[in-house]
Amino acid sequence: MRKSCAHFAVLFALACELTEPLRARGEGGQATWLQATCDDTPGCDNAGICLTDNHGNCKTPGTLFQWSGYASEEGGPDLSSPLVTDRPDFTEASSTVGRGVSQIEFGYTYVYDDDGATTVREHSFGEPLLRQGVFADWLEFRIAVAPLEERTSAAGSTSSKSGVSDLYLGFKIGLTPQVCWLPEMAVIPQWNVPTGSDAFSSDEVEPGLNWIYGWEINDFLSTAGSTQGNRRLDDTGEAYLEMAQSWTVAYSLTDNLGAYTEWFGIFPSGADTARVENYFNGGFTYLFTDNLQFDIRAGVGLNDSAADYFLGSGLSVRIP
């Protein structure tokens, strides 16, 4: 496995050297703090790198750090390009929305699971996620809550419950831009706050951390992954660590139509009742405009403890 990864890195680096001969290059691959301070020339730092926005005002850096030796690679959000959404896949975007930008992502998900004795049908309505750029281009505030409905059938009887989920809060921090095979990265400190309905609330704060890393390989293909660790409560009320891992590959089929395929897994550690779940899913996105995107998706469970399948669709709007 280590040999394969090393070969991949070498090939990726060679491809970048061949396809981007004019890219600024430097030694090493360490991230360094970006010294973005404005002097008498608005929007320029002490190294003379232009940091002005379209209005000539002092601009914050697009990412919190830069890769050593690549000072000209600013990275971060690009409002002249189509919006980049966290949905519809499990893997969040590795970029932020940009300072002062609002992005609202809506969706609906249907989940079906039948273990032979019990059938569960779940509906998640709206799924509104607000992503608001604050203070700097590399920082966004995130808040979400969703109405839920669950119907359970077992032994000839059916019961149902409805309500809202716990409140989700988080901050996405853009860490580094992509430079050749060095990834664009972001991290999300996040919390579930126990404000939901009795039927769906954990009744405790559940903190977590999500690390995202991505690469744009060419105009057709990009790939990304995420690694999460979150506090969760199982059916006995005991807390445990829930790890989650994902990997997604996205395809630009046309200027407006995109697609993706993805694997993700949920791995409880120290839980009494929670079990490992693995899923494969895919879907399509369609850009009506640079600021409006529609999506559809479908996925299947890959092991017995996972849900049988899920379906969903959504709409994302960017307000610059």
C-alpha cells in the first residue's frame, strides 16, 4: 500500500510538471502562515502580492495557510466561477463560500431499511444548511436543522414519529489551496445542540471535527475525501466516538451537468448497540446559473447493518 501511494504521488507530480510548466514552484510541502497585511498600497502585503478585490479594497486571503514556496497560489473561493456545494454527496466541499457570501442548500432524503423483522422508512424534509462567509474568505459559519418523519412496521403493527432534528452548528476553515498534488484542505469544528424534538434529540451536546481534502485533477475530473470524529450516544444512552470516512470522485460532463460516485462508512468505537455501516452512492448536479444548482442522488447499503437504500434531491442558492 505504501509503495502504491508513493507511485501515485510521483505520477501526479510528474503530470503537474508536464501540464503546468509556468506554475510558481518552491521547495518543500509545508504550510506556512499567510502574512496578509495592507500597507500604503491598498490590498498588497509586505511581499508585494496583490490582495485586492474587484473594488480595489483590501482583500483577506482565500485560505488560512499557504504551501511553503507557493506564495502566489492564493486559493480560496472564486465568485466568478459556479458555486461549490456541500451536497449532494457525503463529503463536504474543501472550499469556503467567501466573506460576505450567503449560500443556502436545501434537500430531501428518503431512507428505507428492512432487516426481515422490522421495516423503517425515514423522511428528511428541507434539510436547510446556511453557509455564511464571515470575517475572512477562509471562514464560514454553518447552521442547519431538518424536519424528520420516521415510520416503523413490525409484527403487523405500524408506529410513526415526527419532529425536528437537533440543531447543527459549525465553522468551516479553509486551510490550504491546491498546489499540484498538494491538496486543498479545510476543517470543520462542529456541534449538534440538543434543541430537537424528543423523538429525535440526543439530549446532549455532540461535538465533532471534520477534515476535508480535495484535488482538481483536470477540467473533467476531481476527487476528495473526508475524515470525521464525532461524539454520539447509542440506544443505551452511553456516549461513544463515531468515526466516518468518505471518498468521492466528481465528473464535469458538460458546462452545466455534473456527476459523482462515492463511498462512505460510519465506524462506531466503544458503542454498545451501534454497528459499522458502509454505503455507495452517486448522483447528478445541474447548474441553472452560476448561483443556482439542482441535484439528485441515490445510494445503497453495502452491509447488513446499513440501511437498504436512500434517495434524495436538493437545490442550492448562492447570494454573493
